[in-house]
Amino acid sequence: MTQRETLEDIYTRKIGGERYSYRLEYTPGVQVDWRAEVFQDNALKGSPGGQLRDNTLDGAALRQNLIALVEITIENMLGIAE
């Protein structure tokens, strides 16, 4: 069984300048299941998530790819309440 990874970060939207913090959890492997909880001022604003299938990334490359997915989701307000 693959160990679940967790990271926390802050993102400031380029459009609007609002700051969001998020906690990202994912399971590395060929199929990556990921989920993020996005907060603004400690209030939950959304929980985007998904899967990467046939994944070939690991370590820092996988983390950076998932961070980009979360930040794009925040930037485009996909599933994030204002």
C-alpha cells in the first residue's frame, strides 16, 4: 500500500489578488488520487480533487504537477465558493 502524501501552501490569485490556503493530499503511483481543501480566512471554500491515470511522475515532479492543478483550480474558481 502506498503512503498518502500531504502538503499545505498558500496561493494568491493573479486575478483579484485574493489569498487562499490549501491542504493537498494524494497517493503517489500509476494512478494518483488527489484531493485538496481550499480555505479563505479559515473558511472552507471548496474541495477539488481528481485522478491522474497512467502517471509516470514521482517525487518533486509529481508534487509540482499537483500543486499546479490545485492553483489552476483556484485561479479559475472551479468548485471554489466566493
